[in-house]
Amino acid sequence: MELPTLFQDRMQRQLGAEWPYFTTALDSPPPVSIRAHPTKTAGFPLLKPIPWAQTGYYLPERPQFTLDPWIHAGAYYVQEAASMLVEQALRAWMPSDTPVRALDLCAAPGGKSTHLSQLLPEGSLLVANEVIQLRAHILAENLQKWGTGHVIVTRNDPRDFQRLPDFFDLVLADVPCSGEGLFRREPEAVAEWSQHHLQLCADRQRRIIGDIWPSLRPGGVLLYSTCTWNPAENEDNIRWITDELGADCLRLHPDPAWGLTEYQTGGITGYACLPHRMQGEGFFIAGLRKHGTYQPPARPEKTPPLPPVPKADATQLLSWSRTPEGLGAYMVGDTCILLPEVLAPAAAQVVKHLHVIFCGVEAAQRKGKDLIPQHALALWTGLKPDVWTQTPLELPEALAFLKKETIPLDAPGGWTLITYRGLPLGFAKQIGHRMNNYYPQHWKIRMNLPATLPVPFWEILS
């Protein structure tokens, strides 16, 4: 890899004698890592675990993930190992037993959002946001595959969140950056690198944090992260936040065996992942607690509640849930959603002030006299599976279903839940001799299937 000269000069100053080990690591293949869904799988015990992520694993090589139905079912997520350090930050800096309102501000494609959704205490609300439209829909797809029911996906500029002052207890801002930490994985990041680009990134990051700051309540926590080693985007920006916006840096106490690098100078603390010290890509994270004491408003905002679905529909929708107690059925647009009742007031504020792509679990749409189940319902972890006729498929037929092709069904007619190795993939409907495949058109596999299908890695290891 031919690194920019100015980048080499700066990193040699930063690393000193470690520079040769760093360049050797950049010339090695990047590690492949996944994070298992905590309830859809029992994990992958024969894989090497990632020590700082309870459900994270390294793979010995990169398989053809697209040809594994389980990734489409949300059984695991392909995520860079270093970015899973968010788990340690959350455990260290947030309460483990108190529900919170959390925002993942720059969330696409969804690795940290899916991770947060499984880590936040029960009763928490997660808002996952992405301003770019295409990336926002990829984020929505990945979160719906993950299947938790306490997430709202939005598509807004950071300044829009000022409509929700003091709303969030936790904001994760994985801000757009120069991407130095991705050099060995994304060659285009090397081509785009320049001193001018670094400064543009640093300025944009400050604008983003300044815009989002009013929505973080006093005493709340900002998790600031990048995938770069550039001090202007990391330590300098942390100092700007503490001095100009008012916050205190928080410290982790990581296991020394992990190889995490702590930067601490003049009250500024941050943590960096370097590829010659850790098995992962470049990553930087810092925690900041906002100054002040939160005072609930004397007159809470009067927000119209989420409209409930008709009673008869609600009864049917709730019958599809494993645990209907405390669950509400509401209308968002023309879609019937399921959402914990305790989250409905906060969700109503988000729906009122922001551009919402989906909220809770998109369960059904009404068509005439019928409720048409939606794809997100099939992937929801709260689904009561014995409500539906189930049709298990083997690998070739499962991939055909995921390509949105017609497959022969041995079903008695009506709706059936298509499954693969015990996990739902989506809905189909048998009408006479015809099968309607309800897999989402924009999610379907578009690649041509090879004559010999590879066995999924988890089957080989089981």
C-alpha cells in the first residue's frame, strides 16, 4: 500500500518506534468479524471470540455472506471488531438497569445501532438516524432484520434534533471522518486523503456535534467516535467539546490484553485502536458527560398521542406477539405498528418533529377486510411463531425465496411463514396452485447463484 507522504510523516511522529509494526499490519489482510444475535442464535462457540464484545467473533476467512440465508434472517451482523468497543463504553458509562432514550446519530449501515438495540436496558428507546436517503433505507433494512421492537429510524440533519431539546440520555455520534483507519479495507480512502480533506472533516464534525448538543440532556453522555487517527478529528475535537460546549471526559478501564491505546493529556481522554496492537481496523472513541443537572420541564410538551388501531385489529395484532402484555398497537401513516406502551409518548414526539422511516415493529397494513402481515413482523424477535403455518426450506429453495422467485409450497393455503434452519425469512401466501412471495422487492438477492452453493460457515463449524 502506498501511503500519502504527509500521513506517513505524521504517523511516524505519533508512533515512534512502533511505525514499522504499524505499516506491516496495514499490509496484512483485514480481519473478518461478526456479531451474533443474542436470541436468534446460540452463538458460534467454535469461532475465536472478540474479547471486548460478548457476542462478537472472528472468522478465519471471508465467506460469501449473501448466500447464507441466516444473515438475511438477522442471525448475525458483519461488523468490524474495533467498533464493537461501543459495548464497553456503554457498560462503563451508562446505567445497566435504568431505561434511557438513545440516539445513534450517523447510524448507517447499522452495525452500532443493532449492537445498541441489544445492549440498552429493557424499556429503552433507540432512535437511529441517517441523513442520506439511500443509506437511511439500508439502515432501516438492517434494523428490521435484527428484529427488536424499540427502535425508530429517522432521516434528518443533526440540526433537526434541536426540535427535541434535552430529549436524549445518550447520543452516539460516529461522525463522518477522513477514514484513515479503513485504509487497508477501502483503497479509495487513501486516494481521497489530503490535508485539506482532513480539515474539512474536522470542521464538519464540530458542526455536527454543535447541532446535536441541545438534544442531549444535561448529565447525559456523548459517545464520540471516528475511524481515523488524525488528532484534529479526535483529540482536538474532544478538547473543543469540553471547552466550548461544556463536558467532562470519561475514562474506561480496559483489559490491557486488548491492546487499546489511551490518549490522556490535559484532562482530555480518548481511546484508539491501532492494527498492530489490536485485531481490528482503526477506530477512536471518547465519552463525554454534558455539564449541568437535568430539570424536567414544568410544562411538558403536549404532543398528540400515536393514534391507536381499531380495537378488533389490535386484538389480532397482539395475538401475534409472544408477550402482548404492555404492548400497544398504533397507526403510523398507513401502517399498523406494535410498540411498548411505555415508549409511545416519546415515540409520538419523534414522529411529530422528525422524518420517520419506520417506528417499532411494522406489523400489518389493512387491505379491504384483511390485515396483510408485513415483512418486519416475520423477523421480529417477539413474534409468536405458532400463530402461523410454517414452511421450512433447504438452502437452494431458501435462496430462491430470497431472490423473490416462486417456489413450490406444500402448504394448506393462506399465509405461511417461510423458515430456514428454524429462523423466519419472510411470508408467502398460497392461493390455489399459485404462491405469492411477499419478500420485499428492494431487499431481494440480485446476484446469480453458482452451480454449487457454498455451505454456510456456521454449518461447517457445528
